Amino acid sequence: MGASAPDYQLYSYWRSSASWRVRIVLELKGLAYEYVPVHLVRGGGEQHTVAHDARNPFHELPVLTTAAGAHLRQSVAIVEYLEELHPAPALLPRDPVARAQIRAIVEAVNSGIHPIQNLKVLQQIELDFGATSEAKVAWARQWIARGFEALERVISPVAGAHAFGDAVTLADCFIIPQVYNAHRFGVAMEAYPTIARVTASAAVLEAFVRAHPDVQPDAA
């Protein structure tokens, strides 16, 4: 008897932190998925092709395609969908205040830190203002550091073994990829001991190891 088809297709790029968040959740929940690489740089970026435009008119990653053929876009919407459809293990607690606090951490990364330093923005400041490679790195480093200064203050009172208490939550799924970006851009993590500690705690878990960029099929 042949192997069953995967539950999902994930259109991803190995170093896309938004895609990485979804990979972590898929792995934590033990869901079968087919990894479909979309190279964000080669040939001007495969996210701009006609084929990917049909999946996502925003020309972004990730896209999660369901067995029924629905294309789900935006990492927060995707992980919330997975949490609702596959509630075990729970990545949001039952308490509504705690849920809101975790969602606020998620959005601090998703809308407050990541967009200002992502590939699309860095490419645009080069085009519009002639930013050098060094200037782009400095720009990204500044905005990550500024975000981490606030994030450290937010999570330090609520962190346990992980970013919000002792269980893995969606907060960890968003923080870990952003810390990877921080290292890429030379952010000094010594200034953010709680963020660094909870990242180290999650990084050794099997699901986080399997979702890491370096082990993806398109890793450079």
C-alpha cells in the first residue's frame, strides 16, 4: 500500500523567516507536508513568476496549500489556521488574557520588527537611495535592536523555560527565526538575555531542529 499524500504543500524559501515560523508549527503538530522551494533571489526572485502570482498576488512567502487546493497566505493567518484545525499540541493557552499576550508577542515580531528589515525593504532602499551593502546591514541591525529592546522587557516577566511560561507557544515560533536574522545582521544578543535564553531552550527541540533553515532541501 502506497504512502498517503501529505496534508499540505508549503511554498517556502530556506531562509525566509516567515516560512520558518510555519515550518516550526507544522513540525510541532506532526503534520505531513510537501516542501516546495521558491527562490527569493535567483532570476530576480521566483516569487514574481506567473505561477507564484496565481498562488499569492502579494508575491510573498509562505503559502500553504491545503489538500482541497486552498492557498493560505500570511504566516500569522496560516499558523492560526493550523492551531484551530489541529489543536494538539496547543500553542495558545486557554486563558484569553494569556492568548492575547502571546498574540501581541507574535505581532511585535511579525509587524513591528520583521517587515522593516526583510528582503523587499532592503532591496527597495538600495534602489531608491543607493544604500550600500553595509548601509543595508546597519539599517536592519538598528531596527532589530530597537524591537528587541522592547521585546526583552515584554517577555522577561512572563518567560519560563520558553518565551511565555514553560510550554512552547506561538511566541517561540516567531522569536526564534527573528533571532536568526539578528545574528545575520550582527545584533549583539548579550543585551537581550531573556530572548537569548528562550531561543536556546527551543532551538534544541526536535521540531525546531527539523524546521531550521540549514536542513531545508533548498538550503544554499
